[in-house]
Amino acid sequence: MKNTELEADVLIIGGGTAGCYAAYTLGQNNKDLKVIIVEKANIKRSGCLAAGVNAINAYITKGRTAQQYVDYCKKDADGIVREDLLLSMSNRLNSVTKVMEDLGLVILKDSNGEYVSRGNRNIKINGENIKPILADAVRQQPNVQILNHVNITDLIYRDGAVYGAVGFSTTCEEFFSFKCANVLIATGGAAGLYRPNNPGFSRHKMWYPPFNTGAGYAMGILAGAEMTTFEMRFIALRCKDTIAPTGTIAQGVGAKQTNSRGEVYESKYGITTSNRLYGTVTENREGRGPCYLDTTHISSEQEEELYKAYLNMAPSQTLKWLESGTGPKGKPVEIEGTEPYIVGGHTASGFWVDNDRRTTIKGLYAAGDVAGGAPQKYVTGALAEGEIAAEAIAQDIDSKRRLETKKDVTENIDLFIRQTVTDKFREYESYLKNKDNVEDFVATITIDQMETAMQKVMDEYAGGISRNYQYNETELGLAREHIERLQRILPQLRAVDMNDLLRIYEIRERLIVCLNVIAHLKARKETRWHSFAENTDYPDKSSKWLKYVNSRRLPDGEIEIIERNLVEHIKGTDGHYTDPSILARYRA
Amino acid sequence: MSIFIDRNKCVGCGKCADVCPGNLLKITDHKAVIRHPEDCWGCTSCLKECKVEAVKFFLGADIGGRGSTLTYTYGDDNRTVTWKVISPDKVERVIVIDTQESNKY
């Protein structure tokens, strides 16, 4: 096995929306810094934007303010947000949009040259090629090295500081180690924890990228980083079967949520994101399903435009309409809730960060879906966070250099890094040890089995689709027991090639994330958001829980729960969370 | 839902394998092969990379598929793209999109 060692001033893990924008920012502003961006697939189409997107969902439209966007997010999450993070993000939504337009993104304008808005917070675009545009911009930065098809599995960390990362090629027999004291995690959220909508052949026909498997969350959890709000799961309301987005028909052509009796039910349950979903679940449970977005009022021209809009974002939906012979004009679009995802760009799960997106691990930063506290980021919020983190990293490197405190990397640390890398490489080898005698080796537990088992446990005991997203403490106890069982048998898995190794590590990271989700669901003893976190032992909302549920994995593997008071204003950027807002700490 | 690779058309250039966000494609005997068809997300990145229209997209029967395929061609004008739905009895439905035009909704 070939071993490759690399060093950089800045290491960016994950080449999706936030990671690419951070790399672009460092390329534009800090040409003296050597930056490596590592991506497990290819930055051209990796992450959430692979198929495209057809609106910018977070934009401060004419006459509105950044604070109004913050207020909207806060209301939607019933108070559990970081207003400081939301405001710093909202202040940049429009400037990053302008950069993307200058790079080639097509945005709809009216005759006065103004962007055409869709509702209060959206603008319409042709975003089919948004990711290739962004990737091209990164490629043009001479100080940025792009490593595609390299999967990072672990951070190198000690005593609350990061020193690099370890991974392997997904295509050839090569292990990688990176020595770097400034690491940005931008790996996205986690899909595939729960049994999906289409568990058979189309198991990956989900809304969130099935390849976002929570790697960054897992790396942070293992390193002892503080995490926040993993109990605020995100469950999307989507077109049935194709799990295609619904905003284009709900907001775009004004389709209302109706049940099988033709009744408009959306106003009955409230219009927050979670209530729109909960309403649909309830209508189904009480026998008034299936539920629809009623599109039958649209014109033939509108129908044609919807075919195009979906081809630019979720082509399976257009194929479904055309193949069935009936489009959205002829038949309302059936909708359903997805399996729960953990995603800090829609709800608030992720790393606990300061306003500059520093995590609680020294030298480690987080941006995009992996960073917590700031929901409704969408594309532009992820871009904004990439920019904020990149600026903070450059500033921190600069102050370190000025203060000449660069004694971090001592001989002692070098030795420690080498030891960590050796141990990790040995672990990779252990999964690959039978690759050359596959015929002789009979494994009873396979990668697919592990995935199915994990998803079944989460579905049945931690509030998946089959349980109408509900759970109780007893069930969560069982969920933990079974996920821990799966963690124990994980080392039995065998990889015949590097692709198998990737799949094994994707399961490993999802199991780590599952345990954190379970601990958080158990800790919040109320039901603040229907469906997102519906605890049947505590079916009501309680003002006592108007606070964050945070967590930290202790060296013995236990998850410590930390309750924190709401951060309501910008607190500065010290980044070290020793403030007196800690209310309680206990083991999950 | 997944993709289907026409081995007669595939030239084994590897562009689809390079771009797939799930690392699902590989080149075996100079042809692209999908390792796990059930792991395809349906993003169609591979269709957009393929210069010989060897990659076709379809919906699995479990999500309403009826055997039609979807193909993608980037126009010679460097501006339009053509999506084609071809039914099992070879009826074609073509949608042309101007990449410089925004979505209306």
C-alpha cells in the first residue's frame, strides 16, 4: 500500500458548497497560504448541488433586512437557534450571490435589472450548473490543491487541538496523511441513518445526498468537540417516490397542501416547516391520506416550465410525470415525509461554533451543513459560512505568526502524529486483509446487512417513518443498545477493494452519529417540534427547554450532555465556551 | 432509480466514474460499470459528462418506473441542452432547455 504524506497551511475536508467557497475565498484573499481541499468524490458535482438547484432560498430581497431573515429562522425553529450565527450569515447572503452571478450563475431579472423574487426570501435561478461553476472557480486558484477521490476518516487530535487528518484513496491502493494545524470541516450532514422512503431498489432515491454520511460530525464527536441540537432532525416534505423538492410547486405555482377529501389542511396545523410535515403525517394517520400539493389549477405553459425546472434540479420528477403520461396539471402531486436527516443547513444540528465558525477544538473550524446553530442556510448560507470560516482561518494564522507561537508542532507532537497515522493505517489494513483471497473468506456480516440493520434500528426505536417519527425513552434505550451492538461487530466487515473500504467507513461514521442523535433525543424532555423531535413521554412543549442541548463525547466513549442558555446576541469571537451559561452536565 | 450504461456506445473514457458523487462507477474491460445500481442517487452527473450518450437514466419500478429512459445531450451551440424521454415502444419526448434562461418558478 502506497503512503502519501502531505502538509498544508489549511486543510479543507469536503469539497461541497461550503468547502469550495472557503477554498475560493482563501485563493482570492490569501495567496501566500498553501491550501489543500480533499473530497471523497469529485468537487465538480459532489455534495448537495450535484443535480442543481433552481432557486436561491436564502436571500435578502428588496425592502427586507438580514435581521428579518434571522427572525424568520428563529420562529421556524421555535427559538432554538444561534442568532449571532444567523446574523453573520444573513449579512453575507447577497454578496455571495453576487459573486456566484459574476462567476456565471444565471439569475432571473425583471426589466429593471432587479432579481425576481419568489416569496420573501427566494430568488429564481438556473442552477443546474451551479456546482461546476463553483468548482471551476476553485480550480483557478493557484494556491489551492484539489485532491479528488480521497476519503478522510479521522482527525489527528490531542488535548483539544487538531494537527491533521488521515484517509485513503477511494480508487487506488493509497493511504493519505495530512499534517496541518488549521482544518476546516465542510463534509455536510448525514443521510442514511434511518430506513429510507424507498428501501428496495431505489433506496438511494432520497432528498439529501446519500453520500453525505456524517463524516465530519463523526470526526468531531470522536475528537471531543462540542456538538449542538442533534435532536432537531430534519424531515423534508417531498414529492412521493422521487423525493424531489416541493418549493417549486408550493411557492412557485402556489400549490396548496390538500388531503384525499380535497380539504386544504396546511393552515390547520401551522405553517412552520415541522408543522407542515406533521400535518401531513396526521392527515395520513387519521385516514385522510394520501396528501397532495394541488397543482391542477396551472396552465399548460406552466406545466411545461415545471418540466424544465425539475430537469434542472431533480430530473427524476420530470421523468416520472412524462413517463406516466400525466403531468402536474392533470393530477395533483402526492407528497410524503422523508426519513429523518441530520443537517445543520436546514435545522440546527452540528458543531457548536463561535461566530467565526471556530469549533471547540483548537485549529478546527466548521462551515455549511456540518456546523450547528444556524438553520435555513441553504446554498447561500453555506457559501457565507465558507467565507466566514476562511477569513477566520487566515486571521488566526496571521496572529499566530505575529505572536510567533508556532511552537505547537514540536518533536513530541511529530512523534504523536506519526503514531496516530500508523495506527490508523493499520486499521484500514485490517479491513483489507482478505482482499486477495476473497474466495476463501466467508463473512457472515456484510456491509449491506450492517446498513440495513442500522436503518431498521433507527426507524423502529428512534422515530423513523414507520413510527410516524415518534419515540419514547424505552425505545431510545433499545436503539442505543442495538447501535452499540453494531459498532462492536463492525470490525468483522471485510473490504475487497478501496470502494468497499469507503462503504465500511461510511457505516462507521453513521453509527457514531446515530448514538449522538439518540442521546440528544433522550436529553430534550419535551416536544418542541412536532415530528422533528416527537417524544411521546413528553408530548408537550416546556419553557424549561428553551435552551440548547449540546453534547461532548468523553474519552471513555460516554456522551456527556451539556445544557446551554440561548445565545441571543453577538458575543464576540473568543471561541472558548467557558461562559457561565452552562446549566447542567450529565451523562446521556 | 438508477442508470443504465449502453456498452455498445461506451468508449471507456472514465469521465462518468470520475464525476459520480457516490464513487459508484468504475471502468472494467474498457467499459463503464455501475457497482451497485441501487446506490445511485439520480443526480444525472454521469449523463452530463458522457459525450457519446452511453448513459441512460431510468426510474425503478418501486418508484413508478415504466421502462422509459432519460438521456441528455449538450448542444453544439454551447448553450442549449436536450433531454429526451424514450418510452419502451420508442416514442420520444424532447425538452430543450436554454442554459442562459432561469427557471420561472
